[in-house]
Amino acid sequence: MIKKLLNNFLRSFTFDHDREKIEKYLSQSANTYDLEQRMRELEQKGKYNQFYI
């Protein structure tokens, strides 16, 4: 039980978890225009910067 809680807790602080959330968000786009809008929105929020440091 504790091991499962710790794994979920640690997983929430990894880059893989953030990357998965971003990929899921982008995959929900309806068309190319919507995808580009979502990508611009993430870029403005600075979500991509953490992956290049």
C-alpha cells in the first residue's frame, strides 16, 4: 500500500509524467489548426522549456 502511494507520488514529479500529460492534451485536438493553437498555448505558458534544460 505504502509502496504504491510512494510510486504514484514520485511519478507525479518526473518529466515523463509531464510529457504524458502534454501528449494527451495535444492528442485531443480536433484538427491541425486546433493542434497548432494548443502548441502555441503551451509554448506561451513555458511548458516546453523544462524539457530542454
